[in-house]
Amino acid sequence: MARRGWLRLKTLFRRDGIGKRSRVTQLGGRTLEVFGILLAWATFGQTTSIAQTFALSDTKNLVLLNEKAEAIEYKGRKAVRFTKDTEKDGFALLWGTDFQDGAIEADIVLKITTPPGMRMPGFVGIAFRARPDASRYELFYLRPGNSRSDDQAMRNHSVQYTSEPDFGWYKLRREWPWVYEAYADLQPETWTKVRIEVKGRSAKLYLNGSENPSLVVEGLMGRDLRGGIALWSYQGEEAYFSNVHITNSSPLPVKNGSDASGKWEVKV
């Protein structure tokens, strides 16, 4: 590990003081999980290649937080299956990612495992600009069960954006109805190609190679302007991920408390 990473790791421990448990340690409880999170913190800010590919034929490049992962072959391709047995927030951080602006691509499948008769539309997505301990992240997620619903209101919740923990789905839906969610044609237990493009305070979600985005977010709510990429899933389901590709681009000149520099026009 680079010297800068070790210095950052030492600073993290020193900040909490001798004899005190850090916030990261409190989240984990499992030595390997906590160590992986701390190492991920330490590598942030180091030079990241323009493009990164994670085939996900194994689990070696994943830092798991409240997730279980297993390498498997599913519907003709190698993938990693994620399951959760806890309500605690978490995800699988992709090791060595440090992302601000650019594009994220992945193939995703969701399989619902809750008993018949229980409503479970499913939740699966990709987090970006994420802190390794899942304390803050931006998220696009899919809900295939809603896409097949006979209730139009539920269908309109097929794809959603949130910024955790300050702007969850409930707050965004109540204060900005229909702005951060939309309908999309999704199929459960079918590979879906996802592409997320991030530029400053804006982001777009594309599905299955379409040239038109399924969801456009013109006001990303996250406090952090850069962070890791993570694979996100929920209880009562199996989430499969394969072929993750990340392309970093030159970031827009944005800082906290501002929007991208330049001339903006507000359309009513």
C-alpha cells in the first residue's frame, strides 16, 4: 500500500483516540470486514486509472459490508450473487474505485426469494460517490416487481434515485414528487444492462442499451463529490451482478454548496 494510504489509515485511528471504538469499527463487528473497510478508506485519493473493469467471476475485489457474496454462473454467464440477512444498510464496495464524474456500466439480475403472497417488488442498484462504511452514498436502483404491477402508481416507482442518509426515497417523494423516480420496462430474473452517467450535479440512468435515459436527475443531493462504486441489494432477494465497467472522466468544476460553473437557465 502506498505511504499516503498508510498515513490516512493511521490518522483515522488517531482521530478516535486510544481505547475508543471508531465509527467504522462499530458498524462491522467482524474483523475482516472492518479491516477491508479501513483499507478502502486508506486508498481513497490515490491515482485511479481512467477505466476499470470488474468481470465479477469471483469475489476477490469486493469489500463486503452487511452483504454475503458468492461466485456463481447464472443464466449463461459468470456472476456474483449477493444476499442479505440483516436490515442494516450495506453494500459491496468495488476495491480501488475512486469516482467523481464518468460512466458506470453493469449487468444486473434480481430474483425475489420472499414467500408467495408477500409484496416484494425488489430493490437492486449501484451506489456511487460512496464512503466505504456506507455512511454516505448516491444510489440508482431498480424495482422490477413494480414495473410489472397493474397499479400505475406503483409502476411509476420502477427506477429511483436516493442520496443516503439525508435524502431517502420518502423525503424525495414527498418534497419532489415524480422528480426522482419513473417508470421503466423491467423483467425480474432477466439480465438488465445498466449504464449510469454522472456529470457534476447531474446523472442519467440508461437501461438495456437505450439511447434515451429512463431517469434524469438534475440535482444530485450528495454531500460528497467523489467516492467509491458499490453494488447494492436488499433483504428477501438474490441480486446478481456481472461485467462492471467504470470510466472516469475529467470532473466538472463543482464544489460543496454550489452547482457546476457556467451559465444556467431555469425553465418553468
